[in-house]
Amino acid sequence: MSVYEFTSRKANGESVPLRQYENKVLLIVNTASECGFTPQYADLQSLYEAYKDKGLVVLGFPCNQFGGQEPGTSSEVEAFCSVNYGVTFPIMEKLDVNGPDADPLFDYLKSATDGEIKWNFTKFLIDRAGNPVKLYDSSVKPLDIAPDIDKLLA
């Protein structure tokens, strides 16, 4: 199994088979606009800009499960990210990452990394074959993941 077997939706509702990112390195992040970690959007955008031509794609998945810190609609979140942080990487449809209504992609990511999502801005690094390689908790700064991204892009 790999992340390529899942389909998600962009903030505008457009269906996105993750297979379209085949042979890319992915950084999948559950995000929130009213969180102490929200400034990480700037560093996620920096990573995306630095590595997108080498094969990195950052995917932001808004989630309101932690402290109600993502109250807006998916399109409001996308606009917030663009206006406040200059985000150009894909912002996906708002979803649940834990519990009975958790999106199957996130159930898979947690299972494949033997990890759990404890808060907003948990990050999953995925290799070019679609395999989850590592989970980083919220406190890990996106730029600190760069050495691991370099290894996967080499």
C-alpha cells in the first residue's frame, strides 16, 4: 500500500488522486489557522519554493479537531494561507485526522509510521514511491526537516 492509493479533495472541492504526485516527495501536514504553530506556514512555503523544482510537494490539510483552531471553511482557509503567508502549495479540503470520522489517508499515515497526531502541524514525509518515511510532531520546525528531504530527493 502507498499514499498513491488515496484520493483527496482540494479546498475548492476538486478531486485529487494522490497518484498524480507519483515520483514526488510529499510533505503532508494537518494545519490550522488559529494555532500557535500557524506561522509554520511560512517555513512550509519556503521549503516548497526551495524544493518544488527538485520534486517536493507540500500538501496542507486543514483540521478543526485540536482546540477548534480551524473554524473556517476550506476556501476561507485557502484564502487565509495565501494572503497571510503567500502559500502556493495545495491546500486541501478540511477534514478529520483522528477518531471515527478520520480521513482514511490519515489513518494510513498513522498506521504506517506507528505514530499519532497529537496536535495541529503534525508532518508526514513521504518518499517517491509513496511510502510514509517519518512523522514529525508539531514542535518540529519545517526547515529542520530539510536534511531528510534532501536525502529523499537525492
